[in-house]
Amino acid sequence: MSTSTDLVSTTLVRVACDGERVRVELSSHAPSAAPQVRPMLLASDAAGARVALVPDGALLLADDHVRIVVEVGAGAALELVEPGGTVAYDMDGRSARWDVHATVSEGASLLWHGEPFVVSAGARVRRTTRVVAAEEARVAIREVLVLGRHGEVPGLLEQHTACVRPDGHPVLIEALEVDAARCQAWLGGRPVVASVMTLGLDPQEPASSTVRFDLEEGGHVYRACAGSAHEAADHGLWDQVARAIRSRTSNSMPTASAR
């Protein structure tokens, strides 16, 4: 997919821990015409932080380019939450991008509960997720792709996912290109694909509707296809994953607002 996106907005979430306190750096910037995803600190303690990713305008429109950069320093913990899903709207022949780059250092953890990403009819979106994770890092990222709003066919989605070690050694390389015809042929008309990628964790067996793929270099991908987002969700699996990450953090992830 060729793109001519020039309305680039960049969101940065950086967490570092020195053993006594956590340092949190949050920023976002974009051209005046472009909406932003603003990071908002919900809570923090000596071990890590909880941050919300909040859009300040309609996303995703033609020519938008959203970049989210996440850095979790050694021994730190970061939990990312999204207040709501994202809708990619009809782009009238143009396109948009959504890029995520996350780095998780030794002994660090990243827990990211992504909300549904909806690809409406007429949308053309290229999504990339790249995770650089150290051997002793713990990672859990949930993605939910919804191919078309209710009662409509989806637009075109190019999804590229890569998880590598700091030296570039691949753990997971995956690509998906889907439109209305492929959604019917490959997914049997089930428009929702929910995935959970984990590294450094070993949850129990997921629900019967979820398939587990074991990665050769360690880690797992859990995936379910369904007719709606709530049918694809395996809340029991995510609860296990979240507990596993929090239990291995020196202090449990905070839930109260930081003062």
C-alpha cells in the first residue's frame, strides 16, 4: 500500500527505574491539523507506572499517521490502557498509518490491553507493531481487529507484527493483508480477530474458542476469530496474564491516582 501520509503525530511513553523511584516521561506532538494520542499518567510507584493513551480527536482519517513509541527501562513496569477503541473511517481512496514501536529491557514488563481497532468500509490502513524485548523481559499485548462496522464490509488493512531480541534475532514475524473478499474467504465472514502476544509468561490453557501458538524462541500467541468483539474476548486468559506480570513485579502495579 502506498501512502502519502504527512499529518504525523508522535506519542512517547518512557519509564525508567533506578531502584528507588520511577521516572516517567510522557509527550505528544503533531502538526496543528492532526489529532494526537495523548499519554496521561494514571498512577505510579517505585516500580512502574500506569498510563492511558487518549485520542484528542477523530481517529483515524485519511492521511493521518500515528506513531506510538514506548520504552520500558530495565527493571521497570508499565501498564498501558486505552479508554476506547479506534475507528479508521472511509478515506476516499487515500490511506493512513498506525505504527507502534516498543522496547522492553531486561527485567522490565509491559502490559498493554488494546481496545478494538475498527477498519470501516473505504478505509485503507497500514498498521505496524514492532517490539524489541530482552531475554528476561515480560510482555503481554492484546490487539483486537474489527473488519468493518456493523452491517458493512471492511476496508483494506495491512497488518505487520514483529517481535525481536535486541540483537535483531526474530521471535515473531507476521503479516496480514485483508479486505472484504479475503475476510470472507480466510475468516469465514467472522470479522473480528483478537490476539494476545506474551513473552516471559506461561498462562494456563485458554478458552476453547482461543487457539494457542507456541513460538520457537519462547512466548505464545493466543488468537480467536468471532462475529463480534465481545465474543472474541477471553477475559480469563487476560486476567491470568495480568496477574502473572503483576505478581513478578517488586511492587504491584498501582491502581490509585498518583499524587
